[in-house]
Amino acid sequence: MATRTKVQDDQTEANPKTAEQGELPSNTVKDPADWTTGGESMTGAQASYLKTLSEEAGEAFDANLSKADASKRIDELQSATGRGRNH
């Protein structure tokens, strides 16, 4: 059995989603509203994936979204299409 450290316990308590998944929190997970580059145009990868998701969901694709808005829209469309779920 692995022994957890106090730091691991504190990190897990600070992030309920992580606690549910049994993983340590990541500093790469950040609300898009807090991104320093969130107002920039979405990346090519975001645009490509968003276009695919939009087509699958039968929704309009907006090529003028910011990085942050594209990320939020991707989350919405993943929910609608069932993509991106961890099984």
C-alpha cells in the first residue's frame, strides 16, 4: 500500500474533482477566464477540434472565438456529443 504525504492529502482536499478521481491536482488545469492569453485568437488545434465537434453536434462553428471562449465551447460541445469523457 502506498503511503500518502501530508502535501498530497492537502492538495487532494483543495481540489474536490481531483479527490473524486484519486489523482493529484495539476497546475495545468486553470479556468479559461483566468488565462493571461485567453483573449487571443483560438489556436489552430482548437479551431480544428471545435469545427469537428460543431459538425457532430449539428451546431454552428464560430471561427472568431478567443482561446478562452473556444475552450469553454469545446467543453460544452464535448458534453453534448459525449466526446472527451474519461471512462
